[in-house]
Amino acid sequence: MQKAKEYIERRDRLRDNNIKPVEAADILGVSPQFVRVAMQLGQLPIGVAIKLPGSTEFTYQISDNLLQERTSKNVQEEIRRIRERNKR
């Protein structure tokens, strides 16, 4: 039972740290679709877009460091601002 609880807590921490394409789009000033397609095509080097075998959907891993290099913005602060705004 304890292992399941630890797994859920770890999963939730990782999920909270993952930058979503819609959040990256907000920071970049483009549409979420642009971020997804450009990452799939390898034209936006801020992370990776992966389609697992047997899946029809991509999974996106966006690096805060790569996004910060590309935008020169404080990405952690921008993400905090976006998530606070979306809570309302």
C-alpha cells in the first residue's frame, strides 16, 4: 500500500513539473497546434515529441532549460503565472 502511495506522489510531482504544449505556446506567443506540429517535425528544439509503438497520439516532453534558451524568459516564473491564471 505504501509503495502505491509513493508511486502516486512521484507521478504527480513529475506531472506538475512537465511543461504542457499549451503552456509552451503561451510563453512563445504561438498556438498550441504550432508547438505540437513543429515539435513532431523536429523544427522546434525545446524537447521531444514521441509516438509510442501502437499509439496514435504523441507525448511531449518539453525542457524548461531549452525553452528558456529559446525565449530568454524565466520559464519557471512564466509557468507559475500561467498555472495561477488557469486556477481562477
